Amino acid sequence: MIGRQVIAQTVLRINLRPLVVGLGLLCVLALVLINLEAYPATWFDEGQYLHVPKALLRHGVYADWSSDGPRYFGPTTAAGPTVLLPIAAMFRLAGSGLLQARLVMALYLLACLALCYRVARRLYTPALALLASALLLSSRGAWTLNWGRQVLGEIPTLTFLLAGLWFWHGALTRRCGRRAVAAGICWGLCLITKNQAIVAFAPALALGSLLEWRVYRNGRWSLWLLPPLIAAAMALGWLMILFTQLGPSTFAENLALTRQAAGGAILVLRPDATLRALRLLVSPALYGGLLIPALIYGWWRARRRRDMPAQAEAFVLLIVAIWLLWFVVSLGWPRYAYVGAALGALPVARLMADTWSWARRRGTTHAAAVALGVGLIIGVPLAQTTHEILTPDRSVLRFAAYLQRHLPDDTLIATWEPELGGLTDHRYQYPPQALLDVAVRHRWSGGPPARIDLDANPAPYVVVGPFGAWTGVYPATQLDRSYELIHRDGPYALYRRLP
């Protein structure tokens, strides 16, 4: 009997926290790294971004690449050097490939989750920080595990934004100019990483400074002015580098294409697009539909006080609100909402914690019901994503392997599936970059269709995949008349021109 009591007391004295933390970290690593090459299936945007580091190593140019040579548009400016240059370095060290590129993004994703925890811990408590990180990782509306495992700019953008918030909070609480400089550098990298961040984050920086001047007045003006000025200087410096590298005419053409894309996707102001965006923001997939209530509750909390913690929370809410406002007036693509929706995990965690505290005062039953709801909001989408990670669609990888086995590398293939250019070394003939905006407008706004005349521009092989089929860029009548289908895998079809 005495022996059992000793054993029980020994077990109770054991600190289980390191074991729980270790198991949690192993689970996160598994979610980030398992089937990294296969899930999610690579696609149009990721394929375009992979072209730039590949062209930099093979041809010495910082550009997209097609069979007709370099293209200084699209991915060259859509994703910054903070994404493309580390991947180029990885390609030099370990060879070019999708897995190598995604390993770089996996490091960004792990850093993003760690910074989310650190920022939430400074704003709230360790328990709330864990809750916010779990929400960020699990939500299907934000879909961090999907975007974070791809070569895209969303996760790096959020990573630098969170790093800037962490330094900025330390600068104001400790009156530290060095931390203010570090915050400005991080926010400058944020603006460089994703040019769309300028549309949403730059106004938040300006309004945050205005709130400090007119409302809070908690810090020295230099600590508030330094970060936005440094960030703006870095963004302008990157534009000057691009101007120097591209030349005046190419740079001006790039700006024209950007303005054209802005009218077709970035700033639309269409009722159907606005409704589509609003449906996402109130969807149960996005934190159980709690994002908007959390923002309202957060503003109610922040306006009641004028201290530094309230100001820090208000600034996060300001970033989220402005980012989502821009998303509502855009074309409504879920990726456009990502950074604002992901940062919304912080106020949602605050709302959940305060709701649970209120319910606990009402009784055990109320507290258990709230805890169950929180568990379902985190657990159900996490289980869905885990299932998808363990059972990925490998059709694009199999199709690329088929091309490598059966077609020489110097084979010319016409296609609008840029992901294949990241998976194989064939000569791909892509449609002109300007045709992308035409295709988007046609599918979303009913404009004229994007078409490539295969009789006027014959190619020995044509690949039609998800994007080519979606846009209808290669007319089916010409494919049926002049080509034969020789291989199909999932949504990808390979056609050979008839003699």
C-alpha cells in the first residue's frame, strides 16, 4: 500500500509540460512536412514563382521563362526576393525541384507559427497565445496549412508582419529605438514580399500613427515614425532596383500590366464579388464564423482604455479590418484575404477566452459547452486537413514523371500550366502574360475569351491542364482536328500534333 502511494506521489510530481510541448511540436512538424511535395497539388501561381529562381540559376536572369526567352512580368514582381532568392539558394545547394522549394516555405511557415505565438503572448497570456496559434494552424477559412506548404508570398508576408509587430510592441513598451528600426525593416520586407501588402498594410501604418497622435499618446513620436518611414524607404528602394534591372520601357510595361490587373482583380467593386467575399468572412470555416464578432468585440475592448496594451490590440484590429475591407472590394479570391484573416486569429482567441471566462462564472455546464465549441472549431478542420495531407492528389507529379520518361528535354510543349515548368526541364511555350488578365476577366466578368490559335502557332505537343481547361485558351475544335490525345492523368492531358 505504501509503495503504491509513493508511486502515485512520484507520478504527480513529474512535470508533464515538456512532454506535452514536445508532442505538440512533433505534431506541428508532421503537419508541415508530411507529403510536402504532393500536398497541396502544385498549380498555376506556384509554378510561375518557381520559374524565377530556376531561370536565375540556369540563365542568370531574374525573370519568368518561356520558350521564347525571359519574361520580366508576373512572378518577377508579384513575389519579392524574400521568397525567390532563398529558393534559388536552395536550388544551388540541393538541386532544383518542388520539394526543395517547399522546404524553404516550410521554414517560413514554422517561423510564422512561432511569431504568432510570441505576438499573442505579448498581447495576452501564454494560454491565449497557444489558442491563437492553434486557430491559425487549423482554420480552413484562412487555410494556413494549404498556403504555407506552397511557394507563394502569403506566409512570408504574414511572417514579416508578425515579426514587425513583435519588435514594434517592444519598442513602445521599452522606449527602444533599435527595436523600432527592426520593426521598420521587418515591415519593409513585408511590403517587398507581396506587392498587394502595400494596398492594405500601408494605410494601416498611417492610421496607426494617427491614432497614436490623436488618441493614445503612449510613445515617443520617433518610435512611431521610424517603422513606417523605414518600411516605405525599403519598398521604394526595391522599386528602384527593379527599375534599374528592367529598364524604363519594361518597367513601364510592368506598371501598365499591374494597373490592368488591379482593375480586373485587385480593385473591382462588383456586387457579386463583394457578396462572395462577405460569405467567406462569415463562413463557419473561418474560425466558426467568429471573425467579425471578434473584431467588434475587440474594438469595444480597445476603446474603453488608453493604455499601451489597448493600443497594441487596436493596431492589430486596424490591420485586420483594413486588409479585409480591401478584400471585400477586390475580386474576392480567398488568397487576398489571407493575411488579414490569419491575423484575425488573435482577436478570435481573445473572444473565445473571455467567453469561456464568462461561461465559467455561470457554471460548469456553460463552461463545458464553450470548451466543446472551441474544440470543434479547432479539431474538425484540423482533422479534415490532416486527412487531405495523408491522401494527396499526385496526378500532376505522375504526369510530370510521364513527360520526363517519354519526351526529350528539348521538346517544345505549348501549355498554360506553369507548374510543369517547375517539375520538368522541357521547353514550354506559355501564352503572353497580358492574356492572363483577359482570361480572368472572361471567367469572372464575362469579357471576351482568351484564345491561342493552334493553327497559326502550331506546336508539336500541347498540354491542357486545370488552368488551360478553365480558360479554354486552346480551342477544343482545333485540338480535335489537328491533335491526338496520347496520355491523360487526372486533369492533365497531353496532345500530339497529327502529321
